[in-house]
Amino acid sequence: MPEPDLILHNARVLTLDPARPEAEALSVRDGRIVAVGASAEILRGRGRETRVVDAGGRTAMPGAFDAHPHMDREGLKRRGGILIRGLASVAEIVETVREAASRRPAGEWIVTMPMELAPEHGMPRYVSRADQLAEGRFPDRRDLDAAAPDHPVLIRGIWGWWGVPPFPSVANSAALALAGIDRDTRAPYGTEIERDAAGEPTGVMRETNRAPILEYTLFGRLPRFTWEDRLAAARTAPRLYNEAGTTAGYEGHGLTPAIVESYRRADEAGDLTVRLATTLSVPSAAFDDRAVGDFLRDWAERIAAPGERRGNLATDGICLDFGDPAVARIIAAGYPYEQWAGHFYQSVAFDRLVEIATLAAELGIRLACIAYDIEALLRAYEAVNRKIPIAEKRWVIMHLTRASDDQLRRIGALGAIVTVTPNFMYHATTRLGLAELGAEGTPIRRVLDAGIPVALSSDNVPVSMFWAMWSALTRYAADLDARLGESFLAREEALELIAKTGHRLTWDEDRRGTIAPCMDADFVVLDRDPLTCPEDGIRETRAVRTFLAGEEVYPAAAR
């Protein structure tokens, strides 16, 4: 038998394989696992060129699968402006702006990331209330004018799902002038321009739109993300997910063609160290029905299930989405700019969704859609199914937060796969109505009991799937300081939900998600055992080492 390329031994290997749930060691050749067993047994197979890794008694398991990662967005955070993370006062924020102004020529824009406190257990904490800062107020134009009198300055607002609305942005006088904002300026949709007692803008703007529109309206002259930014994000973000123990993901919310291309370039450069499958975002708000049809036909050969696969990148299916029609019209005028999203904002009416989805089904393209209105979405899927059966097509329902028993039965009959973001219970309880739903919300246990495949996701807040595992188990709501009922999940079940079942989304359940012979060698060594550590320790879990196809991709220096 040929010698293995790699042996990992002296580990507690959680295989997620019912035939052998635990082991001490594994061996790898040509990117696949060839043997799993006791350390002494596996070590007997090593050869002169075999790399031998001693896990030091740590826990190893299949790499995590994120069913909604938004990796490109995480990468963009390092390109979105000056970081003001961990700054808890106006004075600290102003000093950061002052330092930036001292290093830039007069007239150059100074753009910062949103105001952000220090993370809590890895969960980002963006500032959306004035009382979160020491002075009990936001910085205003006068603060920023004093710090950077010769530069336009904008403190970016929060991407809608990172914080609690309304989301504050702050501009100085030079930026307000460039934007044409004065006492007579009418605020764009979903936005408030704060004014002082004399009616003059203070520089503070608050927005309730989930997809921010200031960059499409008043601040259209703000420097935008470039192709170079997108490519850098695609090349750097995968390592951040590897550090969190993630080796695979499914971007059901869709990506624009430009973002798909950035990942293709990253993969060619060897930087896509997460196996990523993505749906294609449809520019439905910018295209009429004929143009949407042409768009789907142009892409059909590449995205018809199970999609085109090149290296670690797969493109499979499309995403359609309900949304705010007013926001969709505004953002569509900026087509094809994606801002933070990575996807095109959509607000597809029911009849149009059915029409587009039916054409997709005719072309062999599967659909993923967010379950903002689960009843409407089910009726749309059922309407398509009556014309073209989809039960074997693995259509996807994302972000499920509520469903009746009858709706679960109908989901099962459609053969759909469900994704759930447990972290919503922690940071979005109020705005998603989860407080009112209580134990009935985020019904992971009931979805499992209905026999429906379900995978968990991070939605990029935070990137760790162990946070998602912890949220699924505890159902803790931070704004209520209470649990939303019991999960009725065992840790072993929750572990499978973050590492195993998601591979059905990418048609890879027969080759990934367990540590067993012939499976792809995608696995992680962790800093603790998520099955035995204290419950709150689960969300702190990090990878010590991450392997993709038997190659160590984290730490990066190991390559």
C-alpha cells in the first residue's frame, strides 16, 4: 500500500461517522482519508516522506460548514476604511480621525469603518445608540471638522444585519458640502438627517434600511469599493474562516458575477482555502423580465444543478429575494455596484418570483430564497412544483425563523433543504420578532423531527460556526438576557448541523462531512472539545490547525 502523505495522531477524533464515532488517528493520501483508527495502528503505515502531526491530545473533527458565510463581506471589512473598533468614546474616535488626516494630503477623503466597541466573546458590537459611547452622544460635524478641517470625512454606517437600527453615519462639513447636504436637503428613503436647533445638519444621519442607500443617494461621490478591493477580499477572507475552523460553505444569498469572478481568481492563486459553492444573484430590480430571462439562459450551462466546479469554487443555482421595493429601486439605479452586499438587492413580487423560478426550473437551475415570508415562499415553490417537479432538486429555504407544523410538512414534500442562522436569537431577537415567538422561533428541533435536512449558518455575525452551535444549543437572546425556550438538541446533533449536513447543499454528502476512508481530508484540530467543554466555552472554540484536502491551510505559515 502506498505510504500516506500525512498522519495525524494522538487526537480525540470526532469522526461524525456512525460506523466509528471516535478514533485516535487518521492518515491521508492524495487529498483523501485512507485510514482511521488507533494511533499505533495508523503510525505503522508511515513512510519516509510521510508528514506526521502530533495533535497533543486535542480534539479533531471534520471542518465546519457555513451555510451562509458572506466571506467576501468579511474580507471587505479590511478594505472599507479606517478601523475604529474598540473605541468607546467620541474623543477616541476623533483622535483616530485626526491621526488619519495628518497622514493624508488635503482634500483626500477620510472614510472609516462603522463605530464599533470591542467584540464580546467574538461577537462584533457596532454602535447604534449614543449611550454606547462615554459622552452619551455621537461625534458630529464640529468634532470631525476640528480633527480634519482640510478633508472630507465620513464615518460609515452599519451594514443592516451587523447591528440594531437606526444605523448612524457621521460626516464633517467638507463631506456634507460635497454631498450637497444643507438645511433644505430632503432625507432619502428610510433615512433621517439630524439637525440642530437652528435647523442646520449636525453631520449625524440615521438609517433604518437593511441595505444602506446613502452611498447610492447623498454620498454618491464617496470613493467606492473597487475591483481590487473585491479581489483582495476574496483572497484574504478564507483564512479568517479557516481560523474559525471552517472548510466549506454555501452562499445561498447569491453573489454577483463580479464577486464570483473574484473568487475564481482567488482560487487560481491558491487563496480560496474554503470549498465555496455559491448561487448567482439575479439583478431582478435592475432588469426587466426579458433581460432576466436572457441572464438566466446565458448562465444556465454553468449554474444548472449541480453546477460548474473549478477547484474549490462551485456555482450552482440562483437566489431570488423578497425585499423593500423602494430600496430596490434606489439600489437598482446604481447597477451593477454591490456596495457591501456582494449580491444584488432584490424585491421580487410573488407572481414574478413564480415566473422567474419556473424558467429556472425549466433550465435545470435550482432556487434558493430567504424565508422572510415562509407562507408566500412555500406557495411560490408549490406553484413551480405543480408545473415542474422539484422534489429531487434540493431547492433551498434560507434563514428559517418560524414555521407551523403544516408548513414543515409542505417543506418536506417539496424536498427542500432548510438553513437556519441561530445567532439571530442572540443579536436580532427584537427586530425579527423572535421575542414574541419565544420557544416557537428558530425551530431547529421541529425541522429535524420533520425529517427535513437542516444546516446552520453564521451570516458573518460572527464568522465562527461554533458560535452558531452555541446559539442553537442555548437559544440565548442578549437583548432579553434570557433563553428563548429549550433547544432539545444534544451537542452531538448540533455538531453535525455545523459540520455534516450542510454538504447536502453542495451535493457532497458522500465525500465530505465525516472522517472516514475515501472522504476528502478536510478536518480541523481544535483548542477544546466542543462536546465536553463548559457550554459557554463552545462559542470560544477556535482551530489550532485546519486542513483542506490534507494540506494545512491554517496557520498560514504551515503552507
